[in-house]
Amino acid sequence: MIKQISLLAVFSSFILLATTALDSSILRAQQLMLNSAETKTIAKTIDENDPYKSRFFRVRGAPRITVNTVSGGVEVYENEALDGVQVDLFVNRSFSLWSGARNLDNYRIILQQRGDHIIASVEDKRSGRNYKADAGIEFNFVIQTPAKTSVEIQSMAGNISIQGINGKHFIQNHTGDIDLWKVEGETRISSTAGNLGVAENRGILFMKTVTGNMHVERSSGEVRLKSIEGNVEVHEIQGTLVTSTVTGNIFSEFSEVSKGIFMESTSGNIDLIIPKRAGYQITAEAMEFDFAELDLAQSQMDVEFRNAILTIRDGVIPINLSTLTGKITVKENN
């Protein structure tokens, strides 16, 4: 009987040790799998710092670049050291191995040249359209080009940045911010939900957005801005301004006014700063006016309940200001 109990105890101890060893092996295996997954995920992140596709296109004249992407950003900037157009496509897939990957075979990537026309495009082959918003993957284009270049860019979700080029440009974005710096020529920008920023622009500028704010500074030429729910800010510009917004405020500061100014808001305030040396014919409509900082010594002013007419000096430059429920303030700088 004692021998049977001893043998039973030994057998139980063996089973316990075997179970413990098995559990330890399973834990080590699981840890090894996790470490392997983390290593592969880190490796993928490092690899995606390099372009997924890269092409260089030689051109004879001023290139025209067309970019379409389903989701992701676009950056275009001038590089005079190149005698052509360099296009780099970066792919960012924001998932680990456990979440499942979007197969790149589902997308048609086009990088091609037709004379001086460069085409960079990403399309979803499953839908047959270039728009299908996919949260797990982004296609980001970085393009270097000579200064004299025209661009046409369309993106459904992503930021767009343009710098240092001169030509005829059309930029359209559904969601994301658009920024331009030192862009010349004729530029048309359209956005549904994003902020628009422009600095040191020269030429004709048309911008419209539904829910974003607009900011233009140190620019010259003809500027036309339209927003539904955003604010409009214009600083240190020379030229002509036409701007309107429904629910936002408008602020504009001129260093020089050429042909005239038109500013309109439904429920926002309007603030205008104009150079003191010129003459203006101001027609304004609002619930409240503030002309206290205008030089009215050589001016005529007629203010009624909701309307005001001012002739400042020779009254050459026309200014039309209108807000339904807001306040209009006009000042002069030196």
C-alpha cells in the first residue's frame, strides 16, 4: 500500500512538471510570435519611409502635371536643379498584422508621360472610379518640378501643398487643408471641408470652401474668396478683393488697392483697413458702423439706419461692404 502511494505521488509530480514545462513552452512560443509581429510591423514602418514607386520624366517645355489620388496628400514644389519632373509615391498603411491589410493589387497606379504632360494617378480597380475612401491606406505624392509648371490636382482626403511654381493651376479637395506659397499665375482652389492658406501669391486667385477658413497674406493681384461657414482673413495684400461668407467674419488689410473692394457676410462682422493716401467711395450696409479712425477732414459722410455712404478724398476707388446682422469697421493705415 505504501509503495502504491509513493508511486502515485511520483507520477503526480511528473505530470505537474510536464504541465508546467508545456505552459512555459506555450508562453515562450506566444511571446516569440508577438515579438515577430512587432518586428515585422516596425520593419514595414521603416520600409514605408522609402517611395513605393518613383519615376523621373524629362520634359522639353513647361510641364503640365495631373494628380489624382483616392486618399492621401499631395506636395508639389519647385526644384530648378532638375531638367524634368520627379514623382515619388509613398504608401502608408495604418494597421498591424492582426488587423488585416488592404491589398495593393486592388489599386491601379499610373505614372506616365504624354509629351510634357505628366500623369500621376491612383484608382480603385474594384469600383472603377478614382474615389473610394478607404481608412486603412493612404497614397501620398511628392513631386519636384521646374518653376514654370501648371498643375491639376484632385484628392478626396488629404492635405495639399504647392510651393514656388508659375502657371495655370486647378486644385480640388474634399477633405483636408490646402496651402500655397510663392505660387504665380492663375490659381483656382475648391474644397468642401478644409482650411485654405495662401502666402506671397502673385496673379489671379479664386478660392472657395464650404466649412473651412481662408487666410491670404502678402499677395498681389485679383483675389476672389468664398466660404459658407468659415472666416476670411486677408493681410498685406495689393490689388482687388472680392469676398463673401455666410456665417463667418471677414478681416482684410490692404497695403495698396487697385480697382476696388467687395466684401459681404450674412451674419458676420466686416473689418477693413485701407491705405490712407488714396481716395475711396464707400457704400456700406450693416446693423452698426464704426468709422471713428477714418480721416474725415476731407470727406463727406451720409449715415442712415442701415446704410452709409462715404466719399474720402477724391473718391476714386469703389468699396462695397455689406452684412445683414453684423458690424462694419473701416480704418486707415499709414
